[in-house]
Amino acid sequence: MPTATADQKCLRTQLLRRLAGLGAPAGTYGSVPHGADSGVRVFGYCIQERERIARARMEHPVVVVVLSGTKQVWRGEVGETFAAGVPFVIPAGMDFDLANNPDPVTGRYESICITVDEMLRHTLRNTMRGVPVNASILDRLDVDLTSELVEAFGHAASALTGLGVAVGATLARYRILAILVLLSETPVAGMLIAVDRKEQVEAIICADPGHAWQADEVAATLSIGTSTLRRQLNGAGTSFREVLLSVRMATAGALLGASGYSVTQAAQAAGYVSRSHFSRRVQAAHGKTPRQLKVVV
């Protein structure tokens, strides 16, 4: 067995051991919520008989780890099978055929799912600012495990099963975000933060807001035509120029609200050479001039 495969198998065993506390109690089937008071949407799912779901579409991206059995995911004619202990991402807004297969020994299929809702995606986009993002849907949905990722899942599981104290809810949110931050360093990052075409464009621009982005360049990154991109954004009630401006102004506001950045540096990072043009845009977006925003800080 190759060393890399052996390492992954060992890490999967460790991950399943760390997540054991999130397993459904004996005799409990269906959805089992975890950490409802924490503000994060994590749930377990357990069944006894094979289940096939046609044309499933997620509202939000979901991070899944199968605890027992296997899960099959088809995109058209392309299918993947995920064994227990393999983290994978199901992106939002696409149709998938799913099958949940119980383990032949235990007779149970069981998984843990983390919903990457809008609030988590917003936090991730800010965290990933300046990091190149592949906003397309990849051929592989699974993630190679690392010891750091196993630890992050383990810490989250401990927080989610110990929410009897007030600090547990806050801790659980941070622990879930820690998992997502580590996943943001993998090829599946774009699927975590981009739900619709607008969010995909935002994710690409967020990687380098100071770049002189053009619609054709972003369209090429998404492997679609420029006219298709413009039409899809128009259908979402926006335009390429509006998305570009929104990302740049969010960048400007974040940098002007942080120590260590001058107005000039914030302007350059947001893609502006002209200080006066930058100032007008900031005032229109934030209701204050760049210097006023610095004073507030």
C-alpha cells in the first residue's frame, strides 16, 4: 500500500474516533441536530435501509463526513463513492443524485453534515481575501485529510457535545469556522464560499481586489462566455461592474477599519490609483470619507 494511502487510512480512523460522540443514539434515525444553540447548522443523519435521492439540490454548500456505510454522489453520469472517514463537499445550486448505503456489518448509514450558510460564507470570504480561489466545480469533491484537519473536527465535536455551558455555543462557532478555514486551503475552497454566479464572481475578485478585473477575464476563469456571465448576473439583479465595486468597497472598508493601513495603501489594495476617485467611491458606499473612517477607528 502506498505511503500516502496508508497515511490517509490512518487519519480517517482517527477522524472517525474523534467524531464518535456525534453519532446518533441507538434506535434513533433520521436527522439529529447538533449545537442548535450555537448558531451553526450541524446535523447527523442515520438510516437502516439503502436510500436513493434523485435531483437533490442544496441551498447552501454542505461539508459531509460519513460515519458508517458509504455515500454515492452522481453529477449526471459521473459518480463518486465516499467511504467512512472521508470529508467531502456537496456544492449548492446544482442537481445531484445521492445514495446512502448502510454498512453491511452494522446495518446503519450515518453521517455528519455542516451547513455553510451565508454568515459562514461571508466570514470565509473575508478570511480568504488575497487567496486565489478556483470558483468552478471540481472533478473531485473529497478532501485529503491532514492531522490539523482531524484535530479541528475533533475540537468541534467536543464543543458540539458539550453545549451545556454558555461558553460552549461560542466555542462551537469558532471550532466549525476553524474546520472551514482549513478547508479553504484545499481545492474545494471555491465550492464552500460560492453558491450562485454572483458569489462565484465575488470569490474570484476577493482573491485580488486591486487587480484590474475585466468581465472577460472572470468569465474565462469560470469557463463561460462573457455574454453568458453578463446575462447571468443581470438575472441576479446585478452587473459585473456593481459586483466589482461592491467587493472593492468592502475591501476598502475593512482596511480603513484596521490598524496598519494608510488611506493610500487601502486605495491601492482596492484597485484605485486616484485618491480623489477612491474618496468619492468610499463616501458613496460608506457615508464617510476615508479619513473619517480612519478617525472612527
